Amino acid sequence: MVGSTISAVEVSGERTLRRYPPGPTVFADRLLGRRIVASRRRGKYLWLPLDDGAALLAHLGMSGQLLMVDPDVPAGPHLRARVTFAGGGRELRFLDQRTFGGLAIDDALTADGVPDSIGHIAADPFEPVFDDERFSASLRRRRTGVKRALLDQGLVSGIGNIYADEALWRAKIHYARATDRMRPPEVARLLAAVREVMTAAIRAGGTSFDALYVSVNGESGWFDRALEVYGRAGKACSRCGTAIVRQAFMNRSSYLCPHEQVRPRHGRW
DNA sequence: CACTCAACCTGCCGGC
DNA sequence: TGCCGGCAGGTTGAGT
């Protein structure tokens, strides 16, 4: 869609624009006639810079989808917004079942092209501006458990519950490991594991447990078949054979190998 | 400032 | 069959 000019915008659903107070009418007016000049991301945020210096910003939440589809594809019950382009062809649709996702327009971007409204979101590990040393120092300054830190998008972005568990398993670190007790080599090992997991997942097209998790072309990823711990309670650890366990933590599930990821004596939750 | 927790939603699954 | 609790990949804003 880069290079295309927006010819129409429709929004349905109360919550779609809850992070955009001006509302659906202003939203549509603001986008009409604008040309999309790029597509970018930081962590779990996606945005489309426009030819007037603003950007259409999106977050998929838990169940959101951005799809490019033919206009004659029937609209399902979870269609929240539709953007059509001059010259016809495929249109951009935002679908969201659980409505944790949303759209917005940000009028101003920072010097590095990131929307002002997500200035609190840290760089993700694949951005050129990501600074490994700075990340290590910030992490070690925290007084918390390492999984909490990994999930904190203000420290490092892009890591969710699945990839946190997978990276910790690869690095053989327990989720409650105290960040302020970690030495730089251990942080480096963890960061390398994060990048390995995410590189493999991206190559596989992502983790699709069901039809909610698809690419912009509607295709499922197959990384769920490559998961080592997430969702595998009771199954054997592929390295040591010990049964993977599931534990409740932070109001969600953590999966780990209890033999290789030993709860630390001075752990932090 | 660092951190924790509840809240925001819908749908599916297993147990009774 | 229907009801109920539990659970799901995320972020925020108020509170400690």
C-alpha cells in the first residue's frame, strides 16, 4: 500500500479509536487524500507515515489483524475499519475480536520518525538504534524479576509472553532471576536468545495458535510447532527430557523447564 | 521513579 | 444442553 492514496475510510466499533479522542469523523477526514509513504514498526506498534508528516498508528492488541483483501471479500463480524485506495485494488481492513487493539493518527513524529504518542516505547532489538550496552545497564539497574523486565515495553519492546518464555528457556534462566544480580555476560546471553527466538519466529511467519494470528495476507505462521516450552506443560524438555511445567505468574502463564531453569535463591517476582 | 494491579473485551474450552 | 469458571499472545492508568 506504500505509494497509494487513501480514497475512503470507514470505522465501526466503539473502541477502535479510543486512543484517538477526536473520533471517527475527524479520523476519516484527516486521512482522506493522504498518500502512504512508508510502513514502519517499533515493537508491537505499526504505523504508516503519510505525505503530510503525520502517521496512521496501529496496535493489534491480542486479537487484532491488519489485512489487505479484495473489496468483494465479505465483511465479518469483527471488522472495525476499512481503508480503500485510489485506483481500486485491495483494501486495508482492521479486524479485532477482543478489541484490545486500536487505530489512531499521530500528527507529529520525532527526529527518528517514531510517533510522539509512543515515545515511551523502547526500541526493539532489531532496530539499528537499539543499544545493547544501554539495555544491559538499564536492565541491571532495575530491581525486579527478569521476565517482568523483558515484558516491560519501556525497557525493550516487541517481547510478549510467548517469546519471553522461549528466550528464557534458551538462555536457561528462571523468570524470577533478579535483574540487579545479573552480570553483563548473562544479559548478553539472554539478549542473544531473544534475537534467536524472534528471528526464527519471523522466518516462520509468526506463532499462529488459531485463525486470529495471521499475516497481512491472511496466512498463518507455523512457529507454534517450534515452541520449546510455551503451551507444552507435561511434555519433555528437548534438551534434558524433564517435564515442562506451567506456573501462574503476573496473572498469566509461565512455562519453563524446572531442571534447567532453577528458581534463584534471591529471586524477585 | 520503580513497580504492581485491576481494568478493558470476546470467545472458547472443560467440568459439572 | 446449558451454565460457570478459567483462560487467551497487551497496554494503560491509578495506586503504593
